[in-house]
Amino acid sequence: MSAESPLTWTPDGQPRSRLYGDVYFSAEDGLAETRAVFLEGCGLPEAWQGRSAFCVGELGFGTGLNILALLDLWRTTSVPGAHLHIFSIEAHPITAAEAGRALAHWPELRDLADLLAARWPGQARGFHRIDFPEARATLDLAVMDVESALAAWSGSADAWFLDGFSPALNPDMWREEIMALVAARSAPGARAATFTVAGAVRRGLAAAGFEVEKQPGFGRKRQRLEARLPGEPPLPPAPPRVAVIGAGIAGASAARALRAIGCEPVVLDAEGAGAGASGNPAALVTPRLDASLDPVAQLAAQAFARAVDLYKALPATIIARGVLQLAASDKDEARFAKIAVSDIFEPDALAPLDAPEASARLGEAAPAALDLAAALVIEPQAVLPAWLGPVAQAKVAALGREGPAWVLRNAAGDEILTADVVVLAAGPASAALWPGLELGAVRGQASWTTSPSPIQAAAWGGYAIPTRNGALFGATHDRDDTTTEVRDTDHLRNRATLAGALPGLASQLEISPLKGRASIRATTADHLPCAGPAAGTPGLFLLTGFGSRGFSMAPLLAEHVAALALGAPSPLPAIAARLVDPDRFRLRAERRGRNFIPGGRREP
């Protein structure tokens, strides 16, 4: 991503594209143009009357003016409780300050413009999600080229704002292949609108199956286009009854994500919030650092960014900001340098430190490090209640499909409740409730104590992080051990791990009495979570297998699961969704010409 702004300013204060030499909106009145060309051109607000959900796609996010006009109309004309989803694409994002300057022309949108500026999406390549609960809306912005974005999105739009720069100046965005992708990502009866009547655009839309009509234009433009796909919009389904099993970070993330798009779930847990692996007094929110920069690395970067945004919306949950990832070798230093300049993270999110800089930050001799400036240390017991809502304390011993609904039963076989949709987010216990799920178990014990002064959070394989009144370090990692009693021997192991990396800190804490907690993490064979539908099982969704990265990965993947459960657009690119699909192990075995048997065995 170039550091140079993609826009310039005309003498009269109008934004103009430096890259394409075209205006972002009409100099006569950009807001009036948006309302005439895009809102009226897509038949809004009439098209969403009586709809509980509506989806709008946009090519060319620009300053965000179209989206603000859309939100303004939606909040005043949609039915109560309805949710708007927006998918927009921008290959060359501008800054919040630049957008604010451009949007200042319309004080009637000031409140929405202020919300957008405060939540302005970043510049990292990939999908960015922004919530507008004030307007009952969600925006997913794809920062990438238009063809890649449309190919990656799995949603289905009811209306399209085709608002790229002029076809003569930006022909790639108006190619026939792009219009075909727009049609493929459209619901029956979807409408599209644009300011241009260029012949190539008309032919591309028509070839994609749209019925195209010229309409009177806005301002100096004599004509504009409206287009419509054949068919009638599908009737919205009745709101489902959703049960979430598990009240750790996965279940809490699921409850928050479902609530954000208009569904109030029932959350159940055998012991209550944070009783499992999410119950420590502090937790790290850091990204997986993968120098391959492949789709797995991109998924980790997107999940990390989304988690940080959501925790920042709960400032009382944040214990500390910034984590130092210590290098173990020269190879790590090179890896850190490559990751720090990649475009899958925000420009200021990561910074390499040499050994003297890292030592100064830690207050003792240390190797080179990667400064994860955007990383957080959070307090789980502040996050979980904020996201969970009420939790019904009940141990679900069995779940099964009985007729059109799922029935959850206790150990005695008594019915606890019925639901249309179940999200299984119970950590390692998920495998007992759905035997087709392959999960490993890893026991981890963390140690903590009071500390005379706050510590700098650091990670190196082990970690040491501040709590509200001390320091937490560890943790052990013992496969196939499912005991949860706290062991003095494991405290000693944690002390040894700390002393190996930060001997000064270990010495400070040497005589301090330790408290601890052991819990069982759920893992998978490829170290990626399971987030998606249970194959061949309507209404059952899995959200588990996070290992030690639940607080970094669960918030985004829960939004993916919530979207699938409610028929809404997912925030994940298609390739990322495949990476976490619970059925991926069977599909991989089939591609290799082998039979898949749950439980880890593969047969020729």
C-alpha cells in the first residue's frame, strides 16, 4: 500500500483522484447525486419495506458518502429491528481525516460521519468489518482490487451501487467479467444503479443477465443507468431460535455476533461464564506471525484486527497495550522484518526492535523483538459478561434432531430446551456432543503472582503479561492430559520458562507466592479452529478448536458462524472460510483419494 494519498484537492476544496484523474462525487452536490443516482436508482426505500434484512453492495467506497446517505435513509424508513448489511470495495483507501474533510459539506450527515470517522477502516489488504448499531447496520469493506473482492465475498446483494471512477479512466472496474461477478453475487430481483451510460457498461450488465434502462441523469449528466435482475426477492425466513452451548470466549463471541445482527440467543454452560480455558485473570490478544503471508496468515491478521477493534469498544477490559515478541534466532529477526512490512497488517501495527531497544523496554538484557504495538492484554472476566448476556447454567449431555428442531437434553434424558439452530462452542466438550468432530486436548497451567510494579507484556513461546495487580506467566503445554488440578511441579516449570527468557523478571518474582489455574484447550490436527456448519446436519454449527488463540480468533470466526446460521453475509473471504470449515479434513482426504474416518485414522 503506497504511503502517498490516492486523492488530491481542487482549488474549491473538492476531492479528486490522483490515480484516475476523476472526481469522487459531483461538485454540484454530491449528496443529492447519491440520492438520485443510487438510492432512487435502486428503488430505495421501497425495496426494503417489510424486509427484516437487506443487503447492499458497492463498487467504490471512496469517501463513504454513498454509505452515509444509505444509513441515513435506512434508519428512518426500515422496519423496527431490521438489519442492513453493506459490502463495499475500495482498492485505494483514503484516511479518516481526508474523508472527514470531504464529508464536512453535509452537516445533515454529521452524526453518521462522526461515527464512520471514529470507526474508519484500516488500510491492510483484506476484509474489514465495521458495526453501526446506532443504525442497525454492518459494513464489510474489502480493501483490494474489485475482481478479487467479488470472488472472495460469499454474500448476495439486493442492490448494487456501481460507483467506480469513469469507465474511460478506470476501465478495469467496468469489465464484462466484473459485471458477471456482480450478478453472481446478487439475489433474485436485485437492482443496480450507476451514473454512467457507457456502452461497455450497458453491454456488460446485459450480458450478466440484468435488464438495463437509461434514466434522466443528475446535474450536468444527461442520463444514468438502472438495471434489474429477473425474479422476485426471497421472502425473509422467520427468526430462528438459537442456542449457544458454552460460555467461554467462543460462546461469548457467538452470543455477541448473533445479537449484533438481530438475534437474541440462549446461552447454556454447565458451570457458568469462563469456567474452562477462558477463565484466567489475563489473556493475550496477539496475531499468529507467519512469514509466508499466505491465506492462513491473512486469516490470522484479519482475526487479530477485528478482535482488537471489538475489545477497544470495551475499554474497561483492557489491562495493557503492546506486546514484545522476542526473537529466538537470527531467523526470527528476518521473519519479523518481513512480516512488519507486509500489507496484511496496518502500517503502524508492528515494528522490529533491535536488542538494545527491546532491552530498554523490558528493563533487562533481551534479544531483538517485534513490537506488536496493536496487541492487547485483556481481562477475560470483564469481556465475557459484556458479550454473553444471561447464561443458563445447565449441562447439555446430548443433543439431537427431533423433527424440525434440535432438542438439548441433560444426563437424565430430560429436555432442557429446543432450538432451530445450535452453536456448539463448548471447547473440548464439543467432541462429546458431536462425535464427528475431531479435537485434541492440551492441558495448560498458568501461574500468577503480585508484582511490585507493572510489567511489559512479552512472549517468546512462553509469555509474561500484567494482570490487574501483578503478573501472569507460563503456560505449560501437555497433550492428552485432561486433569485440571493445580500442580506445584508445573509452577516450577513455568518459573523455569520465565527465567530462561527474562531472568531479571523471574528473579523479582522468585519469592512471591504463586496462584494458578489449569484448563484444557481444544485443538485440531492442523492447528486451525473449526468454525462453520456440521456437514450434512442442518442447523448445527461448530465454533471450537482454538487452542491458545481463542481471544484473538473467536470474535471474527463467531461472526462468520452467526452469519451462516442466520443467512447473512460472512465477514470472511471464501478461502478463509474453507480453511476453518469443520468438514475440511474429510474433503482433504477425498482429494487425496482416501477414505476419512473420524478419530484421526485415514484408510486407503
